Amino acid sequence: MLKAIGLMSGTSLDGVDVALIETDGEHIGAFGPTGYRAYADNERELLRRALADAASVTQRDARPGVLADAERLVTRAHADAVENFFQTNTLSRDAVDVVGFHGQTVLHRPEQKLTMQIGDGRALAASLGVPVVFDLRAADVAAGGQGAPLVPVYHSALVRMLARSGPTAVVNIGGVANITYIDGETLIACDTGPGNALLDDFMLRRTGKAVDRDGQAAAKGRADGEWIAKALRRPFFTAPPPKSLDRNDFATLTVDSMSTEDGAATLTAFTAASIAMIAPRLPQIPENWIVVGGGASNPTLMRILGERLAPATVTRGSDLGWSGDAIEAQAFAYMAVRSLKGLPLTFPGTTGVTVPLTGGILAKP
């Protein structure tokens, strides 16, 4: 068993999650502490500008516009997050075997064999004095895979610990939503559509705060069923897995003509409906759905998702003892160890790559 720290800065652009686990790359020995380093408003604004500047990129090592500044910010923020984590938990850096560093996705176009996660893994390793595994998506995309979602192999390890029978789906709702279908040795995964991204961006424009806290605005509004039905006619939603998305693939879908409450209700219901649409495209309808990520903390979204997926059981991962907010950070710790050992990170059923494939680059301090 190795002690690994995982880091995750997701498409919601809220901050850096930190998590420590003990693992041999196959089994989870123990869950350690978790931490969080929020992005300040000016940092988040720089990242949003970086997303815009990345739209024109055709080479993954290009850094036009503010991308170079954003990359330095991402590296520094992750270093700060880990240093604070060491101090808060009285943890010696010598006790940590490896850090899994995802970076910040600013562009994802697998159909062009192009994915870009900014963040300097070598600089992070030098700063922390700990080996860092980074660039975990690139090998899969270069081999013709979708490069996303990456966390299914970790979801599978978590579900094995539950010793449940029957098909189970783990739903991760970050900026983009994705699912992992697990039934014995069968592992299938894909992005399902927008998670929190459209809602967060809408709330930022309307209120200055990039979140509908506890789903309060959506709970007061009325969802526009016609708008949702039209949005769901996009070809992505009827395509079978594996499939993946860029955060901004649905940015043209707007509810700006609606009130704040109705717009929030419509976008929340849209996320739930798009997740539910994947169910009939799986080998069997899952009996259990376990929800993790930021969306699991939204009671309105959870209620609508439960209605959409009935009669299946819908449970928050945190109610099963999982770390709902830090689960992706844990996943990148797990994948860093798998990368060190040459174990597969992605599979034909998760990203569409032709054979199980490892990935990641190791940077030594």
C-alpha cells in the first residue's frame, strides 16, 4: 500500500480538492483526510478567460492569451493546497509516496485527438519535494479514446467495497455530469451532459455568485418543459457510450429570457433529465444510483433525479461513507498509483480506447 495525495480542480472552477488515500492501485486500504483551497474571485475570472482563449487552440502545448498566466496560477494554487494540507494534518511530505495532479481542463476535443489540462507537473513536484504523476488523459486521447471520464476505475473500486449485487451506476455531477455503470466485471462510462456548469454560469450572470446554493432558486421556479425537450433533441443525448464533452459544448443553450428562479429550475431539471436519458442505453437499467460531486449537495437536483430514475434507488455517496466532495481528488490519487505500477486507467467501455491503457507522466522532485 502506498500513501497518495490526489488533486482535482474541476470544470466548476470553484477550487482545488485535496485527498489522501492508501492504495496498492487495485484495492483501497484506507481513506485519509481531505482538504480544499477555494479560488478567489479574480483567480476564477482568470480561469474563465483562459477557457475562452483555449477555444482557438489547435496544439496542446500552445499557451495563447492568458493561458500561460492561468497555468502558473493553477500550479501555484495546487502547491498552496498541498502545503496547507500538510500543515493542517501534521503530515510529513516524506510520508507521501506520490501526488496525482489532474490540472485544469480548458479544452477537450477528443474527436481531434486534443485535450488540454493546464498546470505544470514538473514545477509542482519541485515545489512540493514529492513525485507527481500528471497529464493523465493525454495517452488515451492520443490512442483514439475519449479521454473522459477518467474516474470509473476508482468508482469500481468503491462499489466493490459495498459488496452489492445487481447493476449500479455512480453519477458524478461536477461542471459536466458523467456516469459509471458497474455490473460484476462490466464497466461502462460516459459523460451524460451538463452537470452544474450551465446553472453556475447562469447564476453568476444573474446574482454574481456562481452557485444556486442548496437549489433554493430552482425550488422556487417552474421548469420550462418545452425548452428541456428541445435541448434534449441534440444528437449527443441519444448517442451510446462512451462519449465525452467539453465544459462549453452546451454554452449556446441559454435561459436568459426567464426569471432567475425559472431559469435555475429549467437548468436543474435539464441536468437531471440528461442523466436519466442514459439509463436505457446501458446493458440493464441500474437498480442503484449513487450520486457524488457538487450536484449531490443540491437537494432540488437530487429530488428531481430521484423522480426521473424511479423506481430505482438514488443515494448520495456521502450517505454511504464516501467523500462526496473529494471523491475525484481521491480518484486521482488512486490513478497516480496505478500509473506508477503500469496498470490501466482507461478501458474500451469507459473511453472507447481499443485496449486497456495506462497513462500519466511521472515528475520527480
